[in-house]
Amino acid sequence: MELAKRIFRGEMDGPQLLITGAVHGDEFEPIAAIRRLIDRFESDKELETTLRGSVTFVPVVNEAAFLRGHRCADDGLDLARVCPGRADGSITERTARALSDLIESADYYIDLHTGGTEFAVLPLAGYSMHSDAKVLEAQRRMAKAFNLPTVWGTAGNLDGRSLSVARDANVPAIYTEYLGSASCCEEGVVAYVDGCLNVMAELKMLDREPTADRVETIVEDPRPNSGHMQVCNPSPITGYFEPAVSLGDEIKVGDPLGTVFDTVGSDRRTIASTQSGIVLVLRTFPRVHEGESVGVILEMQA
């Protein structure tokens, strides 16, 4: 299986950079941003000829999920949990294998995400706390250069992900998040285009004037399973979630994140935050199943 991609190769030697979007099928800013980057390289031949190395763009990794308008394809598997995948597996496993092949052949990797249809995420660039000091330092530089307000380094022990494939191959890699909630905001698309070009400049692939520094917060949390957003602050019942906070709010342990009601409102459960920090991720799709996350808190003193 091969993923639909565009490759631009410069006339000078340099690294191979991979940039992907829509690992989950309901994340739209990455698709639009990568399409604009492709258009820019196609229309500006000087940009391509002065490029040092090569860049591979994959706007939609998980096409089967995208065509459904869902996070996952028909097999119900989360592509970001089954990497490196299997060439003889289900559609998601085959897609994961094809993605893993591209990651393993790259020198650097950027994986663009959003909160999808059910969550909003405060704009951030993240990376895993790699055991190799050189890889970790490259990831720190890439994340800061991407120039989103939050930079978040988290545990390197989480498997099944695109970044775990990069980790095992010693490929410096970052992922990004920018809002979500089933929308495609222009601000996010522009930030992603600029961020990718900024990283290319940081890697000496392009000549580009530095942009104003927008990084406000840098947090590194090496504790096992940090960064596993889907397990944070789970709902105790299935029902309707009504948030009590907004994205970016400061919150303390015990403060309410919101309330979940059953379908007739007779059973209502307030979900108290288990951490102190800022609201990094918030459920914006009201329906929630028991055990699903309603939000993630970024602890400022990790």
C-alpha cells in the first residue's frame, strides 16, 4: 500500500523531511495547510530549486477515515495506536505500515493534528522525551521553531503512534495540535503553514527570515504515560457533558471541569480536575461515553 504524497527535491544536498496530516480522518487544518504548502512549492520554482534536501507532503494519511468523516476507518482501529502496522492487516493496519515506512526513511518528521470532531486543543507543538540526547535536542529545536504558544515534551514510553515509530528509528519528530471541534479555522491553517516553513528554516533547508517568537510556555513531563490525552479525567457515566471551564483557563485540583448528565438528567456527575494547571484539551462534543476523557490539564510544574 502507498500513501498519496507529493515530494519536492532541491538542487542542493540536505535532510529528508516528512510532513503528514489527517492521521485521524476528522482533523482538517493539517489537510488545508499541507495543500497550501504544496501549492506554494508548485507555484514558486525558486523555492523548490533553493531547497536543500527534500520534503515529502502527505495531506491525508488516513484516507479511509477521512472519507467517513470520522477519527477511524471502518475497522474501528485508531491509526495512532496500531503503528507500525501490518502489510497484510486491516485497512488501518496497512495504512499504519505505509506511514511507518515513510517515517523510517525520513531524517526528520512533523505530524500535524487537531482535536478532531470531539475536542479542542490549545495550540501546541509536542515531542517525546527521547533517550538519545541528540534526538531530544533536535526535537526541542523543531518544536520551539514551529512557534506555537505551548511546547510540551512528554513520556517516550507510549507505543503504537507515529512518534513511537520515529522514536524507534531515531528520527527527530514533533507533533502539533491546533483547536479542532469539527472546524477548520483559517488562523490554524496559517499557523501550520508558517510553522512548517519555520522548521525547515531551523533545519537549514530553506532561507527564511525569523518570525516573532510566539512561544509562551515550555513544559517537559517525563513521567510514564504523560501525554496520553485519552485517559485523562474520564467521564463516570455515558451522557451529556456540560463544561464548567474554557480552553486555556487556570484550574486547581478539585475544581469542576464540568458535569455529565444522563439522558433524562436524573443522574448528574460533576467531574473534578485531578491536576492543577491550565486546560489544554477540552471536550466540545457534548455526548460522552463512560470512561472517555472530558479534558486534559497541562501541569505547569511537572
